[in-house]
Amino acid sequence: MVNIKKSFTLFSLLITAINGSIIDKFKSWLIKHNIEMSDDTLFDNWLENDIYIKKINDGNYTYTLAHNAYSGYSTDEFFQLMGFNNIYNPKNNLRSSLISGNLPESINWISKGAVNKIKNQGQCGSCWAFSTISSVESAVAIKTGVLNSLSEQQLVDCDNKDHGCNGGLMDNAFTWIESNNGVCSEIEYPYTSGVTKKKSTCQTKCLTVSNTDIVKFVDIQPNSDAAMMSALLQQPVSVAIEADGKDFQLYSSGVFTGKCGTNLDHGVALVGYGNENGLDYYILRNSWGESWGSGGYMFLGRGNDPSTNKPYNDGKGQCGVLGEGSYPIV
């Protein structure tokens, strides 16, 4: 329970100088996200983001921003959530092929029942594990009709090619699952690193879930929307993106066409694509809980940047999404 009275005693001078409605809004945000206020930097960060949210939402943009559980984070604190490290690229993978003919206008694996509920990596740079597990869960669901919730914690603890809460690579994780002949369920091996902020000792007694053994994984041809869309027609995929910008941090709804580069630092999953109000997008599934984005999802710009009518980032995709895509074959 947030002790509002105690938290604000230290900052009474600041509080009295600021409009009361802003303070009420800040208090509500603290309570909603169960956040304890330890010093005034939290409020400073939140207020800066509040002003920025209003600026963007009052402008002519294709997306909106809103407060979420990360509104009190500084740039450095937010960066700690990133965990994609292209530290090793296994060579036992396959290359994707394009589907011939015209691609359908949309595909949505959520509506097909092949995507699990949104998860939350917490205070651990384990996005790579969540991205990997998301793709495996969906691949198994498409093959068997059964949607299991699998263990990210097992990858964090046991995949020694990657670095637990300090980052990793989805292809490494696919390779580990292949060598382990599958992965355990989340119930048997629950996620704890979001709270502890570190990996634990690898547990070896849990039973792998049937059909989670990976035969191979496929690397998608880079810098090609056609290749990415062809892959998504078969199943959801794991991708890396640049996600450390303020607009990404505070994204709420709409098609995200904002400034976003190609410095890949975060692993997520794509679970479909489509079009909204004439804007093409990918459906991005994040691992920051349901308070972020649209219930944990983002419509990420696809194809051409509407501000230039040219491909995002010289063909590398919005936020670099076309650079490091892959998916497992189970």
C-alpha cells in the first residue's frame, strides 16, 4: 500500500508550487501501479513525461501516448529493460523463403487463438527469453491446437550462451531448447527474475512439455517486408527492435510511426500484420505487462514511412524490425 502522506512530506514545497490537479494525477498513478516514492526524481521523471505526453497527443501524429508503469523511469532506468545482445549467431539455422503470389492484407494470430496472454519481464533484461518463448508457444499451438504457457525462467537460468538478466539472443535460446529437447511449463518452472533481478540456479527436474522440442529455427531474410509477412503467414516470429526512445516507452495506441532507429536493443514478437486508416502495421507483442501500449501490444509501422513515403530506416524497418527475425520449427 502506498503511504501517500509520508511520501509527500519531503516534497511539500514542490507540491504547493504545482497545480493540485497534477498532484492528484500523480498520486493516482502511484496507487494504480503500486509504486513507492523514494525521492523527488520519480516525480521529476513523471512530470517530464506528463508534459511530453500532452505535447505529442496535441500534435498531428498517427499514435497516442499515455502514462504506464514506466512513466517514472529515467532514460537510463528504462534502458535497463532492454536485453537483446547479438552476441552469437548459431549456424545450424535455415533461411526463410518467400510465399509466391499476392500476400493477404492481414493476419492475426491472436484472434486465431495461437498467442498467450501478455507477460511481464519485470526488472530483468530477459526480453530475449520472452521473445523466444512467445514464438515457441505459438508454434506449438498452431501444430497441436494446444496453447501452453512455457517457462522463460528456464531459459534465463539454464541457457549459458545467453546472460540471464543481462541480455541474450533469441537464436541462442532456440538452439538451447533444441539441445534440451524442449522446454518446461511456466507452472513447473515459474518466472522469478522480474523481482529478484538476477538468474537462479538451473533446475533440471521439471518435465519438458510435449511438442516443444525444436527441429530447427529459421532466420528471416533481412530488410524485406515481403519476407517478414511471408513468415507471419505461417506463424508468429521473434524479432529485435530499437525500443529505448521516449515515444516507444509511453506508446498507447495507433500506428507507431514516430522517430525510431535501428540500434537493436530489445527482443519482442510479431504476431500478425494489417492496416488501420490507410497505415500498414505489424502487430508487436511486448513483455512489459498490460499497462504498456494497447493491452501490451503495439501497431508498429510497416512498409513506407508516411512522413517521407520511403521505407522506414532505408529498408531496415520501423525500429529496425526487419533486421533480426527468426522463428522455430517444432
